[in-house]
Amino acid sequence: MGINNYKHKFMIEGKEIELTINCKNGYWTSAIIKGETGTRRCSGGKYESLKEYINEQKKQHRYSFNFFNYGYKAAKNAL
């Protein structure tokens, strides 16, 4: 499976977040290119599909956003 510079946009509390996603030889990476969540880059993990990877990234970015803006309890509850 190969994915090169796939762009995905989503919202967190009215703020647009955009990621660039790559997958080469089963190695997943992503970088935030628009918005701010507290997480800049992610890599690793075993995912069966782009959809599964995107769902996990959205969780990670939502957690980070809530952690850095509202604290641990809010971040934990946001999952």
C-alpha cells in the first residue's frame, strides 16, 4: 500500500485542522499543515486502511487539543 501526500481536513471546536498523510511499505506518518493541536507529527502503528489511520489521528489530535487547552481531565473525557 502506498499513499503519498494525502490531505485530510477536520474540525475541532470550530478550528480547521489539516493533515498530510503518507504510507510507504506499511509505515504511516502524518504532519499537521494547518491549525494547532499540540501534536505536530505522528508516525508508526499498524493500520489496515487510510480510514482507520485517519480515525486514530483525529482522536490523537482531539486529545492533544483538549489537553493543552483545558487539561488532562477534559482531554480524557474528549475521547
